[in-house]
Amino acid sequence: MHQLRKPYLLFLGDVTLKSDAKTAFGLRDWCAEDVMGEWSLPAATVSLDLPRVSPAEAAQRGAGSIVVGVAAVGGALPAHWLPELEAALDAGLDIVSGQHTRLSTFPSLVQAAARSGAKLIDVRHSDQAFPAGTGRRRSGKRVLTVGTDCALGKKYTALALTKALQARGAPATFRATGQTGVMIAGAGVAIDAVISDFVAGAAEQLSPDNAPHHWDVIEGQGALFHPAYAGVTLGLLHGSQPDALVLCHDPARGTIEGYPNHPIPDLQVAIDRYVEAGRLTNTAVRCVGVSINSSSLSDAQWTDYAQTLRAQLGLPVVDPMRGGVQALVTALLQS
């Protein structure tokens, strides 16, 4: 399980599209107190509107890591980024990357890390050996965000739930299962990089025994209905052993994104399938509500859609961006 040194300096390389810097924007928005500033090459046209701080200055001011906040084309670091990252290592900063290509494949970075004792941390990869799942019932409470598809708000919903629970005085911890989530939390497991036999065991370690009323809010991955990624979803569901589920959905999608022959299931069917699968390790699991990515709907359409869903499902229906998740928190605290 990765443990990251904060605060962070966010590195933007020479990015020209905001969409390519979503990791950096996510860190700025969700753990602003852990972000010291930003640094980029002269050719960059995207800014986070944070103070510009050089790696050497950041290290002097107590930063722990420089985070590659950009999804580089092809998943590898461009060669012209390396001198800036080497300078960060020489200053004593760890490098944190979510790229597919490991930092250790760049000899100059390995040498710079050896000189300073700083670390090269690939959050998408783990060298830890995880055990197989045990199915043992653990103390504490757990809620897992699940979805009708990938990339529709599971991480965002989990982060919003964590903050809202804490604001209500409930002990709660965000448990990250993806590379951006790990960077936000400072710890976690990129669960889709774990060997399939050990996904459930990794999820058990991610959310261990805890105080009776403590909530682990576990970031979901994939979808049970996805022809490629259902496996990681099921392993995470079994290992998380959730007491509660929140179903995440984007009403603009009629089929699984990128798979036009696989329709999005009816929401009640989706809830039933998740609850049925979750009962293997927690017979009391239940769905406490639905989180909607309503960005495709007007305000009036969203109001009508939410009211219709609430009547159909008999559950709270929220959009974290339109009104927050308080109804879900109330349902959790009453469970």
C-alpha cells in the first residue's frame, strides 16, 4: 500500500489541454491543504491558478513530493521533462506518478534518486504482495460507491461522502482505489493493478478492522456490467465487505462507454445485482441511495429526473454538484 509524503508540488510539464491535467486539478480541488503550488515548463498553457514554486523552493519550504499531474501521451514521461524531475529529486522531493510506465525505467531518475535518497513512487503499480481474501467479518462500517459504468462519479461521490460525514461529526476515512484517489488521500491501492486472485485481499487490507461507528468510504472501480472491468469490480466488492452501497449513474449514457452492444442496465436491476453479489461477504449489505452525474441535464430536467427516480426506487437520489450528498449521509447514519 502506497504512503505518500505531503505537501505536494504539482508538476504540469508542458500541458496545453486542461483535460490532460485532470489529476492535478483533482488534487487542487480535493486536497488543497496538501498542495503547496505548481510548476511547469515554459511551453505549458494550462495553470491551476496556484503559486508557482520551483522544486528547490518547494523542498526548502517543506514539500515532500512532486506529483506528475498530467496524463502524458502514451503513458510515458517525455524526455524533455526529465531534467526538471531530476532537479526535484536532487532537492530531496519524492516523485509521484500515475503513468503506466514506471519511473524506474528512466536511468537518470534512478541515479538522481540514489544521490538524494528520495523515492520514485508509481501509484499505479505496487510491489507489495497482497494475500487472498479471507471473507472474515471486520469491525467498523463501510460504504462502497458502485456504478452502472466506468468514469461517472464514483471517486467524486466517495470524496463528497467522506467530507459530509466528517462535517456531521461522524468519523470517516476515504479509502482510495485508483491512482488519483491515492494521491488525494496520500495512501491507498490502485486496485486495477493488483493480480486478480488478490484483489479481494487487497481490499480487506485497505479497510481493516476499525471502531464500531467509523465509516470507511471506499472508492469504487469499474462496473459489474462492464465486459472488460467487471472482474475488478467484483473483487473490490467482496473484499470491501460493505454495509452500504451507493449506486452512481450518468443518465446521458444508454450503453457502456466504448461498448455500444452492451446497454446500461435498469437502475433497480443494477442495485439488485450489486446487493446480490455483495451478500457473499456481508449478508446485511444494502443500497442507501443513488448518486447521479446530471451534467447533461438542465436544472428543470434534473429536478424532474431526481423526483421520478426517488419515486421509482424509494431511495435518496442526489448529485454531489447539485445540492450535495446530505440525504445519503442521513441514510448512512441511520443504518
